[in-house]
Amino acid sequence: MKSTFLNVKLLPLLGMMGLVGLWHTFPQAEEHLIVAPAPDPKVAKLKLPEGFKAEHLYSPSENGQGSWVSMAFDDKGRMITSDQYGALFRLTIPAMASGSATPTIEKLTIGTDTSAVGGMGFAQGLLYAFNSLYVMVNNRPTARFPKPSGLYRLQDTNGDDQFDKVTLLKELVGEGEHGPHSVVLSPDKKSLIVVAGNHTDVPEMDAYRLPKVWKQDNLFPLIKDPRGHANNRMAPGGWIAQVDPEGKRWELLGAGFRNEFDVAFNEAGDMFTYDSDMEWDFGLPWYRPTRICHVTSGAEFGWRTGNSKWSARYTDNLPPVVNIGQGSPTNLIYVNRGRFPQKYQNTLLAFDWSFGIVHAIHLKPNGATYSGEREEFLSGLSLPLTDGLIGPDGALYFLTGGRRLESSLYRVYYDGPEKPVATNATLPLPEAHKIRASLEAYHTGGPKAGAVEAAWPYLKHADRFIQYAARIAVEHQPVSEWQGRALAEKAPRAVPQAAIALARHADSTSASVRSQLLTNLMVPGFAQLNEMEKQDVLRALEVVMARMGTPDGELKTKLSAFLNAGYPSKSAQLDRAYCRLLVTLDDPQGLVKTLALMDQKIPNDLTADETATASSDLIMRNPQYGLDIARMLAKVPPMQQTYLATMLSGQKAGWTPAQRQKYFSWFRTALNYQGGHSYIGFIDRARKLALQNVPKEQVATYSKLSGEELLSKNGNDLVVGAYPKGPGRRWSVTDALAVVDQGLEGRSFENGRNMYNAITCGRCHTMRGEGGAVGPDLTQLATRFSKKDMLEAILEPSKAVSDQYAATQFNLKKGESVVGRLVNEDKDAYYVSQNPFAPDQLRKVPKKEVTSSTLSNVSIMLPGLINSLNPDELKDLMAFLMAGGNQDHQVYKAAAGSGKGK
């Protein structure tokens, strides 16, 4: 995701010079000054829980060793790491309290390979097990490193403590940030767990816990991401497999993730992962936050491309343990070996790269699954977390880096008054957990006698994880054994599960099976069911129709009447389900009701997934990602209206001119809201789908009414002025200054102003009385700063951040932190502005809750914003800045014979 946000450095140089002069007025003070050792800034920026200490051990990027993204410990307690785009390294780390914190570093060379990479690297996952180093390579082959993505095994065959044998266990098709990721040892220490993102093809497996019958299963009109992300990736998305040590047998355990990076196991052997969000979907009703998932046998978590991601409420996928919020998951650890206080036993540590937070998720058994309470365990402004492990000494080791960023290795350990707990006691598990485990025994080893009889009663169980395990158990048995039972099922809670199972496995062309399933799902007493039970019935209707087609004739009439009897409901989520079904049936009564619902202002918190982190708290932790959140929060789209409007784009029949007038006018209004990077594109694609159902002679009229002229040619952006023509380049200060020093006389004022607005300077800066107030006023910029100063501030905004505009991290007693710009305080509270695009919205932070505060050394402005400009556009922008937006400034006086003017 790209942000365009300008905050030109306006460091008060004269003030600094005044301080320097004052210091030299009293030189005798220097003789008596006692200077304490300066704290390591890499450690000082970390927020840790009480009693914990941190050490900065090493910075590979400062030593030309790349940016490290993965780690493992070998059988001798040494750490092995990998550069994201380079070699493997082995580290001998000094013990805690040894008086030394500098590791011994050895670059690994595999066999006789003398290349720069040394024969192996580019690893996003490392594991030492079975007297071998397993390496998950994520790479598109090049001359520098010709090995493809896949799982490799490295062995030392001659006992010289060097790996000399490389075996490719399986090549995997996929690379990049959604490619193959981690490799982890299974809880029984007998096999490997392999983790891959949604841009990695599922290889042919020897067995599938999740039956290989996955499809889109969605009646929502498919709109793929307008900017092309994952457009060729279909079900089942990211996946997790179990592999034997030799790499010969592969079994799919679960799927339906976007980009899960790692897994962790608790004492009960239950597996968890931390799945990513699609940040370009911010503000859209199909956005799913980053989340902790309990990955049970045969689990499906419903990732689908574009806008077709499943709701966590759909009964044919599983819900998360906890929704965390925006971020970029990279690592997951279960605290079961660490020297941690009792509070952190039964806790997951989830790493977020984007916002530099380690979330502690405290797990509690809850039926057949778990609930989770989130705490901010560790954080730092500018802390791109990549990987971490509990070391043999019980300390937490973690890496920062990735994407060629500055990389560091840290050690964190508990040094407080409480005696650390070395191991966890086995969790007491409820009976529901045991029932689920017994049902999951039918997911492996092929069909089993008695499986249907054992599992079927649990299709109506109230626990969703038990219900899911029972359905998957049934689906692993021959359809002939249970089709009749599915068609005869009458229990309201079991009917949807039976219908979904049969729709997934039966002959999709069987009209009689479809008719019987749809009839069964119009369950008597439907109005008396609770919301979850109704949701399950409506979801089953959707799956049957998506798999087997829509009914016609009398059955269609009956189904329409059944649905209209409950629509609209008192639930925003149920209304979405009703709308999907009625529009698919092209029901005119449903059209009228849906348009009426679009008049209602449904609060977004009734339709969006609740998250453990507040979006506003993330804005100033990372200028690249946070400012997209800021723009959305300043003008949040109405999610329920967006959902209903998108669904109505598929309604063909029943429209009146007045209804079309009202509906297409909504799109013009929707273009005024701010969402993620793809928001405008999604709105435009839905608009164009709807226009396909308009008579040809009316298309132009409704296209104009719906805001066609407000959109760029590709429909992904609003036409808000001129955009850079480019081609851009990765400008350095030296290169940019060389171009600007060629002269700015006679430049175009109009194009300079256009470029100023195109890179959104005016959103945060005032010039000649217009613009935002997040950054300094730029009107008199040229009177105090040179062209070089300005270029440095634009290209390297974090090089010098004025306290006046820096973000502050306030650390609270309860372990959380608040990040924003301190704008005011009184005796009782700090008043913090967190959103640069809504600076007047202040958060009150009571002083009694604050334990400490830290100024960020990272500018809230994204670096390199002029990289989209060509040399002429750069000159025009710089002339506009030098002129302070004054068209009559000397810089615009045409040079003799130049032919250029205003």
C-alpha cells in the first residue's frame, strides 16, 4: 500500500543555533559536566512490560549482511538466520549476564559453493530437527541464486559441523511476500508443519483433512481487486500442511488464509496462526482484520479473492479466536519454554511488522476452542518485526528488518521480582474439546466404519467447532452412506450442516437433490430460531444455490416468500444474507426493501468485525500504512450501504425509473468517502456491473448520474487534478539537487501547484492561508531553507524530526500504549491528536495512567514522495515551494528567450 503524504522538515535551525551559542557562552560548565553513558537508542525505543529487559545484540545490515527475516536454534544452542535476499548465518550468542552481548557470526557455505549466497539462503522459514536444517526458500530463480521456492533439507554427512548435502524435498510454485513461509516442528516431534501464503499453489497432497472440493461458494457479485492484487488466486488461499521428515508424505491440514506466516502449538497440541488483512480493503464491508485463528483439523477460514471473502459468521468456515486489527503478521510464538512470569503462560506472542507491536494473546479454553484477551507486550516506533523464538536459555529473541530495511537482533528476558515459570502445566480442557478431538479422528485414514453414526448427532451441537468437525467427518465418508440421511434431516440446527455437506459432494446437476435441499431449508418455525441459527440456514441456502443453481417455477416463488417474510430483520448481518439470496432470485419485493434499507444509517460497528486494537492508535506508528488508516477514519464509508449497493448491482428485473435514479445517485455520493487503496475502484466496478442491467439507451444517463466524470480513465481514482506524468525515478538528494540547480526560472506555476496537490502536500501543510495544520506552514519556506534542505526533508523526512511535529508514544500502566502528537496538556491529562487528516479529534490520556513517554524519531511523512515525478515536474514543484505559492514571485519571471511563462 502506498501513501502520499508530505511533511517538509521545518526544523527550527535558528533556534538550534541560539542554543549552541548559549552553550558556548558558559564554557566553564564543560569542565564539571558529568555525562552518563548514552542508552542504546535501539533499546531505548522499546516499550516492555514491567520487569523485562532488552539487549540489542547485533545489526546485520550495519555489517553488510542483509536484512534478516528468519531464525532457528540448532542442537548446540547456536542461532541460524537468513537474509531475505541472501545467505544463511550461524551465531554463537553470549549467555545473559556474561558481560558480553556481541555474537560470533559465521556465514554458512554449503558444500563447495563459493557464490555470494553460499549455496543456500532466501529463507523465510528455518527449523533444526532430525539432525538437519530445514530451509523454506522463497525465491524466483536468478543467476545469483538459482534455487526455486520449496522445502529443502540440509545435512552434515561427514561430521565437520558444516552442511554439505542439500535435498529439495518439494518445489513449491509461489514466491514473494505471499509465498512459502515457515516450517515448524509438530507437537509430537515426529513431523514438520509447512506454512504458505495465498500466492503459493497447493501441491498435490497424499491426504486432505479439508476435503478437496473447495469453491468460491458466494452469491455476492465477484469484483476482483481493481488494482490487480491476487486476481488470479482462487480457493483455497493460504494453506498449512503436515510433512514427514523425509518430505515424502504431505497432508493438507487446513486452508482459507490470506497470508498466514507462522504457526504455534500449545500444550494440548492445538495449532494457532496469525493471518493477515488486505489493507487496500479498509472501509469496505468485506475487509477482514488481522486475526488469531485456532486451526483445527480440516479447518477452512474462507479467504477468497477480491470482495468475495467469507464472513467469519458463515457456518462453513471457522471464526477467529480474536480479531487484532490492521497490521502485517510475520511470526507467532507460544510461551511454553520461556523464563516468563505466570501471567504470560498460556500466551501467544503475535508479531506485527507494519506497526512494530508484539501482541500477547492470553488464551482460555472456551468449549471446543479458545477465547483470547489481547495485551500489548512489546512495541517500538519503527520496529519492523520479522521473526522470533524462545531460545534455549528461556529468553525471547527477535529480529527486525525485511524488505531490505535496517535489521537488528534483540534479546528480551524477565528480570523482575517474580520467579519465572520455566514450563507450563497441562491446560485443563473441557469436555467439548475432547468431543471435537474424537470427531477429528474421522478426518484421516480414509473412510471408517461407524463414522456417520458417530458424527451425525453432533451436526446440531451448539458448539460451532464441534459442529464443524462433525460435518467434515461426514464429508470424509462415501456420499452414498449419508445422502439419504441428509435429505431426510429435519432438525433445524442440523439441516443447514447436512445441506452444505451434500451440496459440496453431490452431483451438482441433480435438480431433485437441489429441490429437496432448498425445501428442507425452509424450516418450519424459522422465525423462532435465534440469529445464529437463522444465519446458518441462510448460508446453507446460498451454498446450495451457488453450487447447484437457482430454482425456478413454484419452488422459486415459495423460496422468495420464505425470505421476504423475514426481510428486513433486526440484524444487519442477516439483512446481508437475505439481500444476497433475494437479488440472486431477482425478486422485485426484495429490491424495494433493499433500497429502503439503504436509506438507513447503520453504524459501522454493527457490521464490521470488532478488533482488539483501535485503528486510530496505529496511525502514527508507521507513516506508510498509518496514514491510509487516517484518511479513511476522517471520512469513513457507510459499510452496510456499500454492501447492499454492491449486491444490487446484480439485480436485473423490477426496476422503476425512480428506483434507478435513487440507486445510481448513491454511487456519486459514495465517491466522496475515503477507504483503502482500492475503495474507489471497487465502487466503480460495482457501478459498471449495475449499468450492465440498464437498457442500452439509458446507460449514458445513469453513468453520468453515478459520477462517471469524477473518475479517472481506469476507474481506480478520482480526478482531483493533474497527476504526475513521469516516468518517475528513485531520486537521491544528489541527483535531485543536480536537476534543480540547473535553474528554476520560468517554470510553470500551474504545474507546480498541480504537483504540490498531486503528492498531497496541502492536506497537511498550510501555504498562503490554505491547507492542513499537521505540518509547518510552507509559505516562507525558501526564506529559511536552501534547496538542498528542502530536498533532504522530502526524501529523508526522518533524518531530522522537529519535536513540534513528532509523534509521542505514551506507555500506560495497563500495558498498552497510545501514539499521537501531543497538542495540549493540563494537570490531569494529555491531549493527543492521532489523525493528521482530522487533527481536531483529540484523545484524552489521563496522566495517572501514563508510566512513561517516548518521542518518535520517525517522521509521520512517507519518504521519497517525489519519486513519481520526472525532472521537469520536480523543477515545477520546487519552484512552487521556493515561491511559497506566490505566482508573482521572482522565480516565475521568464528567462530571456525561454518561452516559458506563468
